[in-house]
Amino acid sequence: MTQPARAVLFDLDGTLADTALDLGAALNLLLAEEGLPPQPYQAIRPVASHGARGLIGLGFGVTPQQADQFIALRDRFLAHYALHLADSTVLFDGVAPLIEAITQRGWRWGIVTNKPARFTDPLVARLPLPIAPGVVVSGDTVGVPKPDPKPMYHAAEMLGVDPAHCIYVGDAERDIEAGRRVGMTTVLASYGYIAASDQPDAWGADLTISHPLDLLAHLPA
């Protein structure tokens, strides 16, 4: 009997790639322009998965509810990031051999991120991925980001895989929620950008891994 098609989908920031240095550098450029001191990496890393919202909040204490001020800072932050989005970003240790092993076992793989496509596409193109993803779904691909289930359904459909035969790996609560809402097996990447105030044990992930290669123990051959 033919096995059904199966796939592993990954979040990007904090799961597949370590983007915190470049995100933090963009924030610190903006802080310098405003005459403010830089934020240390130790403060930047836990909020890196939250993108501009998290980093603007960290650096300036400004939230999206303060619309005019937030939008002005966000746009300047993103302009800096666009110019430097792959200066220091690397794949997490173990990601490249994991992708090779996934494909050798006949699984498909892809990316589902909340990062807008104008940053996702050039960044993915510059990452040293051993095998290109079968699908890349960005935060604006289907009009809504995670935790809405639409990006997850879209990725599975593009790969030709039933969501029930997909594994989704992410480091944020919205990742686990999105995967659960479509019936995917959810995996928490505890090596990712998790803040001390987060409560990952309450997110309901099916599995937790502390290193990318730990996933292999949970993949049927």
C-alpha cells in the first residue's frame, strides 16, 4: 500500500534561522538615530520572533495602539532591516542535515512564517539550505498571518499533503496554535526565541525538541 505524502513545515525566525542579530542590529541603528543607547543581544533575542512589534516595544516602549508613533518607527526599522537582513543570519545548528534527512526519507518540507514576503523571499534565497523548500508561505501570502489556520492549509495544499500528515515546528505560541487548529502534529522548538515570561508548557505542543536533529527520532522512516 502506498504511503500518503508527508511533510515537515517550519517557522522561519527562531526555528529554521537565527535572525536575531540582524533584527537587533536594525533596532539599534534606529535607537542610535534617536540618540538612545543600544539594546543588548540578551534582551533582543527573546522578542525577535515578534518582529517589529516586539522590537519597537523593547527599544521604545511604543505599542501598535500608539498608531502614529508606532508606524513611523516601524517603517524606519523595516527600512534598516531590509538592507541588512542576511548580514549575520544563519541556519540553526543541525537544520541543514535535518532537511537532508527529511527529504531522504521521502518527506516534503516547507516554511510558514509571519514575516512579510518582501523580507522572507530574499532571506530564504540567501540561506544555505541544502534543498529548496517545496513551499514558502509568508505572513501576507494569504492575507492573514498565524495563528489563523489559512497559512497552514495553504502550505499543505501547495505541497499536496493532508494537514493530518504534516508536522509543524515553531518556537512561538501562535505557531503551536496554528498547527493545532488544522490537525498537524505540533513541535515546539525550545532552542528558539522564547522569553522568560512565556509559558510554553501551556501551549499544548505534541512534542518539544531542544535541537533541530531531535526531530528525527519522531519521524517515521
